[in-house]
Amino acid sequence: MPPIQFGTSGWRGLIAKDFTFDRVRLAAQGIADYLKAERRKKTSPLAKRKPTIILGHDARFLGRDFSLAVAEVLEANGFTALLCDRDTPTPVISHTIRVRKALGGINMTASHNPAEWQGLKYSLHNGAPATPEATRKIEAAIAKRQAKGWCFDGSVIGTYACKEIDPLPAYFKRIRQLVDFPAIKKAKMKIAVELMYGAGRGYLDTLLEEAGVKVTRFHDFSNPLFGNQPPEPNAEGMTEAAASVAAGKAQMALGLDGDADRFGVVDKDGTWLTPNQILALTLYHLKKNRRWSGAAVRTVPTSHMIDAIAGHLGVKLHETPVGFKYIGALMESEPIIVGGEESGGLSVKGHVPEKDGILACLLMAELVAVERKPLGKILKQLEKHIGEFHTDRINIHINPAQKTAILERLAEGLDKIGSTPVQEFITTDGFKFILPHGEWVAFRASGTEPVIRCYLETKSATRMKTLQSACRKILK
């Protein structure tokens, strides 16, 4: 079997092929070995903590059973496992780690991937995604055990029992401190909520109803097949909720992915808004309307609209590599109003250093309630100050045999993208080329497919078509 490797958001694999109970137990033992080693260090933040680890899972096949298998391995190593009592959103697990002052957490989730995938995500003691340094140590511990033929004589699948907890009340308490629910209640809103058969059921919809919102729910029951489509709140995934809005049954639609760390937002006219736009609106709202102080942070391929809003409002901006673990690290080190990425995740000051789709959706409802206007209209007003931003991401399939040569060519830098001169070359994560007039393109290779992702930002739709064509030619 191939080695267990942790990517941007943990270890993922196909259920019963790569992701099996034996391999999950092996991964759990590697994490146990890592935690034991860390706790022996006197300077480690884990040294004086109780040996408690929070476990959770989303609504995927065998999520609870995989979690119980992990619990058995951890408790055999002297740790106490606390299992969330139902499928639980990733940000809720993160919050629970912090509230319980646990050593960390292990979450069975493959986020927005199709139903046949499962995943194991390890979070640190502060609720943030594991750092590259931590995952390298865990991978090494797993490889060492694997080389020695380690195995675990576990209980019959699904029969092990550990202590269970309800993380919802503590999470709701924190969200009520971060969101202006009285403003939402005063606005008497109608909102369509797309729950994607996922772990966000009973969280976003319940909080909105408690604020007096008339909620129309879509797919608000557990289905590990996710309706035969990936549980992703993109334009396609939000189609039914968007149709409800366009028909006048709701003034906006809010959606969550399978583990509720990503968000989807549809405006009053039925238009799906991009994560880039939502991140920009969140910064605008928290700085202008809530008067929060601090900086903002985005990843390399995230829209420079964030930079423009930050500049307009006098906010410092940071750029990080792709992965919320980098954003989370900054959020723990200095005051950050909002941090986010183009793939649909954000968090805010005073909250967990992890993506929270529930909070993102609630803040958009709050913004509409406070300004009494659709999000699209707010964006149009902002364009008067910052100009237009057109963004896109295209996946370009390449010949696997040519992948190395293409990446080497990109690594050397390019003088032009088509006929447009390159002004700056950035290699923080992938290859990013800054062009005149605030435009740019970036290339990042997929770690699992023969695909190179191309991110583009232009000042007009016409320029977008021109640069899309140029990027395709570069990767031929």
C-alpha cells in the first residue's frame, strides 16, 4: 500500500481502497506516537495538558465507525477520547478542542469531495489545522510503525465505546457573541438554506430560526451519497436554493459543504457570489460597520479585491501559501479581522483559526440586515472606489509525462503572458505572475491529478478571455 501522506487538509483516500480500518488505526497510532513525543518536551504547550483528544466525523459512510476505531487505538495508548455525539461540523470540532483544552482533535471528513472519499484531519491544541512540521512528524511515525509491520487487534467494527459529548451548546454560545443576531431579527428576513445532507444540519438553519428568520431548508437530512453529487456549495450545488430566491421565496440563499467549513451565498437576484467576493464583503462589513481593528490575510491565489478593500479602509494585508493552516497561524500571532481563501473558507478575529462556513453565512445575513440592501448592490457601490475585479479558476489537463517539464519551465519565470508583460514573479506557493493594471495569473499543480490549476484576475471580461487563452497555450 502507498504511504499515508497528509495534504493541505489531512489524509484522504477512497473508502475500502486506500482508506481502510487498518490504515486508519495505523494513522491513529502515528498521531499517538507524535503526541507522546511532544508531551515529553518541557517547553511544549502540550506538556501540562490533560491527555484528552476530541474526535468527530461528518455525514460520510462509516464516519462514526472510523472514529471509534481511532478512539480504541488512542485509549490503548493512554489518551482519553471524547467523541462528538453526532456528525459534527469541522469548525465546531475546532472550537471544542479549544474549549476543552484538549491536546488536539481527529476529524473524519473529506470535506466537499465526492461520497466515495473519506478523510482524516488532525487539528492542533489551538483548533488550527496541523502545521506541515506536525504532519511531517506524524508521517514519519506512521512510516516507522508500518516498516515494522505494526498491527492492532481491535474490536469488531462499530462495537467499541468511548465517552461522548455534545459540542453544540458551547459553539452556539460563541457564535452568539460574534454575530449581531438582534440586527438579523429586526430585518425579518426570508432565507433559503442549502445543507447538502451534511454535518451543518441543525446549526446554520437553527441559528437563523432563533433569530426570527423564515428558513426554507434544502437537503436537511443525512445522506452519505450527498444526492449523487459532491457536497460543495458552488453555483451548481446551490442551484435549487438559487431558484427559490429567484422565484421570490427568499431574499438570499446560504449554503454549507459536507463538513460546514465552506460556504455558498446566493444574492437576491439568484446570482451565486464567489468566495472572493464574500471574503471582500466580510472585511468591508467588519471594518466599516462593526469597526473592528487588525489586519486581513488571504492566500496567494485569492483575489486582490481583498487588497483593494483593505487599502480603501486602511487595513494591513498579509499573503500566505495555500492552506488554512497558514492563515490560522497568523490569526494566532496577531489581530486579524478576517482571513480567507478563494476556495470558500474564512474565519474572523476572536474565533477559531479554522474555516467556518456557518459563521461566514451568518455574517452575510447580518450585512444584508444592517445595510438593508442586497450584497450585489453593496459590491457595485464598492466598485466605485476599488474598480472591477473579474476572477476565474480553470483546471487544465496535461500529459502526465510532460508535467515535470512544464513545471520547470514555469519555475524559470516568464517574460510575458501572451502579449502582456510580467512585472513581478512570485513563488510563495506555485507560480504567480503580476501583470500591469492590477491583473495577474497563477499556476499550481494538483497533487493527485494530471492537472494544473490556473487562477486569473483581470479588470474586464474581455481581458479574462484573452488571458485564459494565453494560459492554455503556455501549458501545451
